[in-house]
Amino acid sequence: MTSSYEVCVESDCEAVMRDGTILRADVYHPVDNEKYPALLCRTPYQKLTPRYVELAMSLASRGYTAIVQDQRGRYASDGEYRWMWRHRDETFDMADGYDSCEWAAGLRWSDGQVGTWGHSNASWLAWMLIASQAPSLKAALCSGIFKDALDLTCGIFETGRRLEWTYKMAADARRREANLTGPHTSEAAQDRWNAVERSKYLWWLPLADIPAEVFSTLDNQLQAYYREQHREVSDFGPFHAKVSTPIMQITGWWDRLIGTIDNFVGIVQNGPEQLRGQHRLIIGPWGHDSTQFTRKIGPVDYGPDADRTYADMISRWYDFQIKGKANGLQKEDPVQLYVLGENRWRGEKEWPLARTEYTAFYLHSGGSANTVAGNGSLSVAPPDDEEQDRYSYDPRDPVMSLMSADSQAAPVDQAPHDWRQDILFYQTPPFEQEFEVTGPVSLTLWAQTDAADTDWTAKLAVVLEDGMAVNLTYGIMRAQYREGFAKPKAIQPNVPLEYVIRLNPTGILFKPGQRLRLYVSSSDFPNFDRNHNTGKPYWSDAELHPAQQIVFHDEQRPSRLLLPVIPR
């Protein structure tokens, strides 16, 4: 899209919250000083971060007043910072969102209509603004955020991401406290974490004993978060019925926050009827990397149609919703998804797809599914009496997460794990014709352990014609949460139990010659914290015990993968 407006920037514009706290924002607007719709982004990640500056400049050049505000207690803004990993009612963010929206509507460069945008944590803040029902909010755009936190974490601490994230977020806390024990900028903290701290603190036992100064004034919030992994802190479901604006939601097949889809489903099914047809959902071949919606992610190029820019998606949405432009969006199906393998966009009326044929693929083996050379298989034929599969899970040697450098999920060649004895491999024969799997995925696993508690992991991959396996989606279940997070329930060792593991959705067309592969194991570290197998609280437990694991797939205990098959 061609820029048509010259832009100027008003720095550190002050918004006074209802309790008197001052939040500061940079305001980007066309130099003609006319009034334009205001697009507000509230962020904990510093308003001067280059991606925010570039995006706000682009939006303003398209005829918007783009506002990037530092969240309370962050960078240029005053007050106490309370992060998103505590109960939403314990933060200031709903009230601050409302007040900031109404402040933005009254700016002399604003025409009184406000939209919001933001990715990841900034999208969490956008949802808090939506929930506030600020009267000047006319539409919203959210990307890379969950409906509820427990669907994201599965009640298990995300060791790699959360320690790194807290260390980086603590940079501003150190700056505010004039603390000289660590980096004062996010960039320096990222470099220090990767080069020095990561390999030390990921393996620290127990986690709660990591020195407090490592995370500066954020340590107390981190300590509380350790203890609340099975507590829901951010369920936006109760707000779906109260949504008063159209919402565009964006995610990717490798975005671990693919619970964005659940927000879309919730507002369509439970929101005000007059708005249900106006909401939109975009699912691309992307990860969680902030606003980098490109065709090449990991080892596979998904084609030129996969390229998008965040500015294009934001401005197109608001051109239609606020400016009333007939730009084609009104003619599109509400769900736009990019089918992997077919490498093209496709419009759908709903999610999940109404024509889905949920199909069970059963796990089989001759008792030796371990490693890529094992005899594990997947088929629609139910099992007879089959030998169970066994492996030893040692938390001192966990299955390492294959992920991107920023600790986010990404498509990665799975070859480094091909010969691990603690991973069970089950795969289909090569497909003889095209086979599409698009929608929610789950694994019903019959398994037992000799430990007091343990984890069960599942990962799906496409095995390409050349043999390379690329991950598609994953899930995990901690045994004590098998009946829900509200009432953790201890397991009895050496007793077979049924576990239903929810994997993230996927959308792929398997081509002839390709296979679908399922990996089953008991660790995915540091994507999720190691289960110590002791049954003790993970944050205070320094013990690590091996566990002997058994997976069953027989007539009485039919372990099976439930796939959303789309007829072709």
C-alpha cells in the first residue's frame, strides 16, 4: 500500500489515569493536523522499540493517528508494574485501557473513533481494553494471544520462555532501581541471557532458589507465579458475551498462543448476535515472532501468498470497520486460513469446519516403537492384543525442545531426536492420495508410570518425501491434572490410566508420498518444565527421579489420535 501522508510525532504525551497515575505515549499523525481515527497500542515492551516505531509510522502515513503507550510502570510511564501472569483483577489494566481509550478519543488529532492493536502481551492489554467496554472503542484487532492461560501453559511452567521473558522484562526494573547487577535494556538482556545466563538458570534446582537479584523487583511476581501454575489468571471467556465491537484476530499454525482461535469461536457463539458476522479470523503459516508474517519459517518455504505485513492487515481492517471503505473484506468468508502443503489461502464460514470428519488413527506396534527405526504405526484399524511400548524417562536427560532462538515454537527438522530411546514413534504409511487435516487435534493415551507424578507429551509432524520430519503441533499433560486443573489428583503408580491430551490445531494437506508421524514421550524441555517424577512442588523440589513408562494400545486400552479430516 502506498503511503500518502507525511507524518510527525508527538513524544511522551501524558494521559492521566483515574487514580492520578500518568502514562506516556508517542502519537504519530499526519502533519496536516486534521482529525483521523486513533489506533491505540498499549505495551510493556517500550514504545520506542523499532518495530513499534516502524508500524506506527506506517499506520499514520495511511491516514490514522497511531498511538503507542508504555504500560503502567514501564519505561516512560509512572506507577507500579503488575504483569499479565497474575489474575486480571489484580492488575490496573482494564481501568487503564478504558481511560487511555477515552484519552485517545479526545486528542486534537483524533476524530473520536478508536481502534486498538497489539501482538502477544500487547494483545492481552487490547483484550483488557475490549473487556472495559470503553465507549469510544469502535473495533479491535488482536494477534497472538490466548483465550485462557491454562490452555497455553497446560498448568506447567514454561521454563525457557518465562525465565528469559522475566529476565528481559527486568531490564527496565533494574534501570528504575538504578540496579547495577544486570542489563538495563531489553536488547542487552537478551544478549546476556543467550550468552551467559540461559545455560545456568534453565537447569537450576530448585527454581525458587534462583537468586532474587537475577530478576530484580520482578522476582516477587515470579515467585508467586511458580506457585499458581494451575490457577486460571486470564480467562476472557466471560467477556465474550459483552463484546461490543467487531474484532479481527490473527494467529499462525506455530503460534503457541493459537488459543486466539478460541476467542474467535467464543465471540461468534456467545457474543451479541448483531456482531457475530463481523468478526474475522486469520490463521497463517507463521509462528509467534512479533509481526513477522513471512513465507519462510524453518526449513520450508510456504510460498509467496504467505507473506503479509502487520500494517497491511491492521489498516485494511480499520479502513473497512472505521472508515467504511469497500475494500473487499466484506465479501470474504470470516475465517481465512492458509493450508500448509497446498500453500494457499482458503475462506471458511466457521471454525471448526462444519464438514470435518473426525477420524481415529490408532497406535500400533510390536512392542518396539522406540526411535525412528522402531515398529510403531498409525492406522484407522483398531488394535487387537498388542505388546505395549516402554521407555525410561529421566528428568536429568529430558527430550530437548527443538524451537527458535527466541524460545518460541517454530517448524524445525526433527532429526536430532530420531534415535532417542525415550521417544515412541508412530507413523502412517506414505499417503497414496491427498489427505487434509485441518482443525482441533487430540490424543487419547492409555499409559502408566511407576512414578508419583509424570508428564505425557505428544507431537505431530509431517514426514516429507525426502524423509525430513517437520513438526506441526504439540500438546502435553501433567498426570495430576488429568481430571482438570481445579482439583489436582495424585496418581497411583503402576496403574494404567486414560489421558486425553489436547494438541494445538493444525491445517495441512498431506501430499502423496508424505507421512503423518506422532511422537510420544514425557518431556519437552525447556518448552515446559521437567516433571521431577516425585509428586512434590516443582519450584521447591531439588530431586530428580527416573520413571519407567508404559504406553498401551490394545483392544481394552486403545490409544488413538483423533484427527479432523477434511474431505477433498
